[in-house]
Amino acid sequence: MEPGPREWSPGSENARKRGQVLIKVLGNLGDRRPLDHGGFIVYRIQDPSKVGPHSRWVQAEFWEEPLEVERDDPEKDLYEVYRWQIEPDVFKELSWVDDWDEVAGTVGIDPEELRKLGRSTNPMERAVVYETVGRVHGFENLDSYPERFTRKQMEERWPEFA
């Protein structure tokens, strides 16, 4: 299901004030039921107050299964969400990674394939590199200040996956 533009995000007062609008969900690299088993959503966002190439960008959100699961009331499940921008030059953005061969080997990807993905014009392919780095070095190195959301807030943020 592909949503139309909507206010971004129900959980972010600052984004609403800035007038940012979710343009399109590009894909989910996580589980097909991300609110139950973890998600990795890649999406395009726009800021109508800006013009040119800086008015649109691609972001990703990653979360694992809920931190706290309330069996009696799933609405109280708590998710820790990491968010970052998918840059056109992954290797420049992640210049602190000192051994790409080790990163690739840790998750079983050929180092040359990882380099190819990182140079791709397709943001979904570049997102794989961020996911790989996050799994090896920790997602807190991609977003030092993850946000926490309840199940209800996540369903509002991502109704197409609720």
C-alpha cells in the first residue's frame, strides 16, 4: 500500500511546525510485519519551505521488537526508534568506519558488493550499507538520540504497516 503525502510525523511537533511532509515510503527492509517483529523503513520526505535539492531527502527509521511488551495491553508496547538521513555519499557520511572489509565480513556480504551498494543511486541499496554498519557498530552510532514511541504512536506514524 502506497500512502499519499501526509503531515510528517504524527509524533513530531517540530516536524509539524516546519511543515515537513512524507512524500513516499520507498520500502521496508525489515520484517514484513514491522510493528510486531522490527522494521527498517526507508522514505522520502519534503520540506515545502525550501527549494531545490535541499527541499527533499531520504530518511530511514529502524527499530527492533518492542523493548517492553505488555501482553495485556499491546498499545503500551514501547519501541526505540533510530532515525537518520540516507546520504548520497555513504562512505563520506560514515567516514568513521575504518575497515569496510571487516564490516562486510561480519555480516557475510562480499566487500565489493557492499562498496557497490554504498555508491548506488538507489537509496534502498544505500540503506543496506547503513543497516550493515548499524548491526556491526550499533545503531546508536547512526542516531545517538533514538526516540521512544508506544505501539499506538507507531501505528499513527506508519498506518500502512499497522
